[in-house]
Amino acid sequence: MNNSTFKNRLQIFEYTLSTSEKKIANYVLNHVESVPFESISDLSTKIGTSPSTITRFCRKLDYRSYVEFQTLLKTESIKVTDYDNIAEKMIGYYQLTLTFSKSIFQKESPEVLVNDIENSNKIVILGIGSSGLTATEFSLRLNRMGINSIAVTDSYTMFAQSVLLNSKDLIIALSNSGETPEIIKSCKEAKKNNVKVAALTKKFNSSISETADIIFYTSDSDILDDDNFYNDQLSFLFFIDVITYHLLKNKKYKENYKKVLNVWKEK
């Protein structure tokens, strides 16, 4: 129900709310601009209820969590805000996208993927279309650290690579929908050789989750409900920024990265 407003959800689910939960609803309606910036404990104190009651309230309105409730409530405020210019609106959209991404991808610790990257002989990053551009960027970063990595962005090479990998290798599959046929097929082929598969997607319970050993989720630009905003890679880039930062804590990777940058500077 990501495209439904808070008022829409209230209309649909109001009959399920308890007296305490209706009290929360009334408070939110009267403080729409401030609630998205309140911690759950502060909000519960102001309303005179408990954090668990607020969590239950959010779930009854079909929000996955309090953080998602806050994030989507912010987007509703953005639609009615009179921005001075489009650039300011974009900044607002970026902030919401990144905040929501952080709240959902950390359900699985990024350090798990960092550990897999550090312990794999070869990393193959799959992506098609715009995700292919992100896959290429990710691979370039790993290469600069001295990590054996390749980005594969066409279906034929994906299939060829998938059957040649082994249990010491790692696939990182990028798919907005989690349903990209070429990527799903390549991952399934690789699994026959016991290759570990990590996936990054925006859709919960998609086909790729059935194949991946570890899966990370990021926010979808659909939550902003603005047809003029189109950036389906921002949350993916945020994720690889986090992974890059973790990897560069490793002294060897940091030194390799600096060596590569110095070579380019000398040119």
C-alpha cells in the first residue's frame, strides 16, 4: 500500500483500531509535519501511550514498521510543500530515499557481505540496464582495492560466467524488481556449482530471494509518488557506498586504493 496516504489507510482500517490507537491517529492528523521527526519513545510520551501500541498501530495500517510510517508520512508533506525550486525538492527526495534505505537494508548486516567479498576468490557483479551501470561502478571500486571483481551486464556473458564459477567465488546480483530473467537464470546456474549468491533488490519476496543466500533490500523511488522523479539507482549507490566504506577499513585495501588514485593523479 505504498501509494496510499495516511488518510487513505485510516479510512480503510479505522474500524480495526482500538481506543488507544484512535488517539494516536488523531494526534498524527493534527501534527503531520512534526511526527515524521519524532522518535517512537518521544511520540509515545507526548500522546500518553506506549511504543508497542504505536508499533501495533502502524502495522494495522499496513506499514512494515514505524520507520516506514515516518518515511511515507514525510513524502506526503513533500507533495504539499511549496519549494522555492526543483533542486530543493530533489534534496528532499534524496534524504527520504536514503533514510528509508538505511532502515530496511540493515535487517541483514552489510558486514556479512563485506566478509564474503574478503573471502572470495572472484566476485562477479550482475546487472542489466541502469543496474548494469551500478554494477560497473561497484566492480571498479573493488578492483581499485585489489579485489578480483568483474561486472557483467549482458545476458550471454552472465550465462557463460555462471557455469564457470565455483564454491570459492561470489555473485552479487543487482535487480530493482528482483525478477530480471537473465539474472535469475544465471544465479540458478551458479548455484549448481555451490557458488554463493548475494542479491540487492527493492522488492520483497521476489524471485531472486528464492535463489540468493543473502539478500539486501533498499528503498524504491515509488514511495515518493512523483512521476517526474526518476532515479532508480540512488539507493543502490548508497548501499555500495556503505560496503566500500567498510572495506576501506582494511589497511591493505586502503593502501591499494591510494596507489591507484595516485597513478591517475600522476597522469
